Amino acid sequence: MNRREALAGLGLLALAPHARGQERVRRIGYLVLAPLADKPSPERAAFLEGLRARGYVDGRNLKIEYRSAEYESAFLPDLAAELGRSGVELIFAVEGSSLRAAVKALPAMPIVFVSTIDPVAEGLAHSLARPGKTVTGITLLGVNLAPKRLQLLREVLPRAKRIAVLQGYPRPGSGPEWNTVKPAAAKLGLELEPHAVADSRQFPATLERIARSKPDGLFVLTNGRTIGARRIIADFALAERLPSVMGFTGYVRSGGLLSLAPRFAEQFGRAAAYVDKILKGAKPGELPIEQPERLELALNLKTARALGLTVPQAILVRADEVIQ
């Protein structure tokens, strides 16, 4: 070995530790309908913590490209396409509208979701056990829980006749939850009055229509748009003295009366496991779609007192969270 070869060898040895210390930076997209705050929501914080627990740290060996439609669902397809051009390896779609937009814009992209939609009914998966396509994740059973939420409202309002239903859908009386809650209402002797909000700017006018109709209670169908407006809806329900129920625990913490929901933050943390598996080579179509194992019933007693309601003991005993 001549001197030049020896020096080159030493140089390689000197560089080797540095080379070994470099980590591959993985890139994922985060697509959401709602605005993103600088301080992560409990759900996003749980997702990030789930990634950290599996060795992924944003800014070190992970780059998360965030895209928010700021409640303008028409922007989602372009935002999804933009994520595809940015070079991400997969997309985490936070709710149904983001998931649909991502699938349409990027049919070959692996997608992990947490959503209240039924992926099989929507044609996004062959089955929960064997999705067989490009998407996997966690379905939050919004459709199956809707009748149970209506039953809770009936227990609180045994003499109610007419319930306003607030929907984040393009037209009143549409969507999968409506299709299950309507027959449940008939069995309970309740008349449902649907009100749709296809655009977040429609909330003031829609809530005003509900106030004029003077229903006995308010049933809020759960999707990204209504979750994002939960404080506005809760304030409205309290001002109009409307007992209300929604499928998101944060609604009760915002002043709503009742909620029956999966543990959303817990599910976001679980979604990180899907991201990890796909980044390590798993195919989304081979990863079973999960359903929540635990639900939580939340009750705001402060709101109940303000509405002059006596909450049945059966609900008090069953409640997982009671806000005083």
C-alpha cells in the first residue's frame, strides 16, 4: 500500500463514524380539514408521542409535511396532490374528507387514517380484516354509535318530541350516520329535523334556523366540520337552552351536555403504529383496520344545571368523565 492509499484509508475510517451516525429522514404527510394550531391538539400530540415511542422524532429522523384546508374542503384535493409532489412516503388523513381527497388525488399512495367513516361501505377497503387497497387505519364507529347517542338524549329528555340534527354534510338528511339514526328515532318516538352545514361559513345562519324552530334537543352528527366548531355549537346550545349530544368528548369539555365517543387521542396514538409498519415495508392493504375497543361517556353537570335538567342516575353511574 503506497502513502496515498494509506491516507485515503485513514480518511475513510475518520468519516465512517459520521456516516454511521447519520439517520435516514423519513417523510410523511399530515392532511387535515381543520386549522392547525401551533400547540398540538391532544389528538395530534398523541400521534406525535406514538411516533416518538417508535423512534421517530420530527426534525431529526422524521419530516412531517402539514397541510390544512382551514375548513375549506374544496382545497383538500389540491393539498393532497401537493403532498404527493413534496415526496412524502405516506399520508396520515385525519378525517373522512381528507381521506377521500387523498385517495382520489393519490391513488397509489399509502394512506393511514383515523375517521368516523365506514371504509368498507365507502369502497375504500374490501373488509376491515383485509383492506386490500392503499388505505388502513382506525374507524371510529360513528355510524354504529349514533343510535346510542340518541338514546342518551332520550333518557335525559323523556318527554321530547322533536330533535334538531346538525350535520356537516352538503345537504340535510344525508350521510351514513343519518341512515342509522333516523330509524332509531322512529323507535324512540322522536321526530328528527335535519340541518346541514356544507361550508363552515354557514354555521351562523344554520344555528339561527335551529333556534327559530325551537326543537326539544340538539343531536350533532360527528365529522371534521362539527368537531372543529364544537365550542360554537356548545355555546349556542347553552344560550338556546338545548340539551345536546355529540360523538366527541371535547364537545362536553367545551360546554356541551353529553358525548359518547371513542377515546380519540388514544386512537391517534395507535395510528402511529400503522405509520411505523408502513415505513418499515408493510403494505396498507395487509394491515387490518382497527375499531376502538373502549368508549367513553362524558357529561357536563355544570351545563345540566344551567339547563335546569335532572340527569338520570343511570347516566351518572355510567359516565366516565363528569365535568362539575
